[in-house]
Amino acid sequence: MIEPLTYFWLLLKASLFSTGGLGNLPILHEDLLARGWATERHFAEALAVGQVSPGPSGLWVISLGFLTAGWLGAVLALVAISLPPLLVLAVERVYNRTGDHPAVRGFIRGLSLAVIGIFLVVLAGLMIENGLDIGTALIVLGSLALGITGRVPVVALLALGALAGIAFY
Amino acid sequence: MYTSTGSTGPASPVLEDGPEHPKQASAWLLLRVWLELGIQSFGGGTATQMLIYRAFVERRRWITPDEFTRSWAMVHLTPGINLLALTVLIGWKLRGVIGVALSLAGLLLPSVSITLLMTAIYSGVRNQPLVQAGLRGVVPATVGLGLLMSWQLARPLLAASRREGRGSLALGTLLLTGSAVASLLGTPVILLIAVAGLIAGFHGWRSTSASGDDA
């Protein structure tokens, strides 16, 4: 059973210790799967909805909240992702005093690179959970190739994936 | 602060120290501009960032280009969603606390409602066989996009490392691959992220003091 307070803290923690809309994914993935409060499938579904829906890509967390804990989960997720960006006001104060120090830039860069590395592992986990075969491998390559061109809208890409899935399985 | 009426004569103006650009950015106009941005914000962060630039810098001139660039740098030092941090900062510059609330509400109201609506509709049909088959195809498509996104995020970081020299580039590549391997081995994510940040931060700090000595 999901405890709302702990659930909220996990959501908040993941956003507090990461940057960008998808940076919180590795931490959330670890924490929620460990407690059995979300499944790989929930993550896959939430990411897909987040890609299609408007707004910052970070809104996928709201979708995850809804899928795992209903309306309460969605509201908790909305609050949890809205709070950390407020810290920009504190950052501005410090930044105005100390300027753009290379150590700070280095810290953020190292943190971001680690998140990307872990993100790749999470993606691999999603693939394995979903069933790894020639069909799914082809879809990955296809969406990567079409994505690189930058001309196919994300919605169309995911719709093509869905059609391929219905055709294959 | 309180004003007592009648004690200081008829025509005493109430002086307030407000934000620096209050002239045209009234509360309602600010909310309207952000709502418009929220409705148009299909296509993720970069597209929306461009829309924000056009609306606040080019069209209304409430923010100067320099201010925007500085804001964008600070946004990347802030935890959480970059676009929301930018929204908070612009709202604060224009109208203080109320500006922050209105800007966030304007940007989020349309997009959050649509996200919720889509999730609710989806969760109503998620157990039908046809939807499950479709999802088996959608997941790899999302993974493909995720790979592309990882590359797009990593490229500028590695490019910046390369400009600093071969050592920085090697360190950057090592942090990227090393954290992937460490995470496979079961290292807690927060620990990994913190250590990677500290290593790169220390490297940045040391390289400046080193170049200071050389010069």
C-alpha cells in the first residue's frame, strides 16, 4: 500500500537531486520499484504519455503519479515537481555574488553525465522487461532513425510504434 | 507598511518599491501571456524555450537578451525542470511573488490538464489486448527517442569538456560510462550522481587554479 507522505518525499527527493525533466527518472525508478509502488510498465506508460502531451517533458511524473496512485498521486507529483524550480531564486542570489565558478559548472556537468549514463541503463531495463526480440529491436532503430531527422513529430513516431506493436503481437 | 488616511493631507502619493519592469507587465497580462505559452507548449522544452524568448524578449521587451541568457545559465544550476525554473525567474523579475504564482499557473494549467486527461483516458483502456499490443510497440519507440535524447543531452556536455582539453574529455566519458556500469552493479543512484558531480567539480576547480599558475 502506498503511503502518501513517503511517496511525496520520494518524488520530491528525485527532483531535488537532479536537473532537467528526465533527470529524476533513475532515482524514482530505483526507489519506487524497490517498494513495489510502481512497475516497469508504469514507467514505460508514463514516459510515453509525457512525450505526447504538451508542456515540459518533466510532466511525465504527473502521469506516473496518476497511474500508480490515482488523483492523489497526480496532485502529489505536481507539487513535488513544482517546488524544486523555486530554488532558482536562491541560485540567482548566490550566482550574483560568486559568479559562474568552474567548480560549480564542473559539478553540474558531472552530475548530468552520470544521470545520462544511468538513464541508458534504465532504458535497457525497460526494453528487457517489454520483451526483447527482432520486432522491438527494429522499432527502436526505426524511431531513433526517424527521430534523428527531426522532421517526424513525436506523436506520429509513437503512433507508428503502436501500429507496429499491434501488427507484430 | 500601513497608510493612515487623512493625517498627511489630501494629495500624498503612496510610494512603493516595486520590481524594475512593472510598467507594462500587469498581473492579468502576465497570466495571459503564460497561458498562451502553456497552450502552445507542444514539442517539449527547447521549442517552448524559444516561444518564451519570443514572447518576453522580442515581442514585449520585458526582459533584455542578456538577462535571458543569464537566466538560462542559472536555470541549469537549479534542481528540477529547467523550463519551470525559467518560468519562476521571469515571473519573479516582472512581478515578484505574485508573478511567480501567475507564471507557473499559466504555463502549467493547460499542459497539466491535458497530461492528466490523456493519462485518465489511457488508464481506462490500458488492460485491453489491443492496447497492450500497441504498448509493446510504443515502449521500444520511446526507448529509441530516449537514446536520441541522451545523445542530445550528452553532446554539449562532452563538447564543452573537449574544449577544455583531452583530460576533461576523458573524465567526462569516464563519468558517463562509469556511472552506467556502477548502476548496473547496483550502486545507489543518489550516491553515484553526487560522487560524479564532486569529481567533476573538483576537476573544474583544480584546472582553474592550475591555469592561473601557468599564466
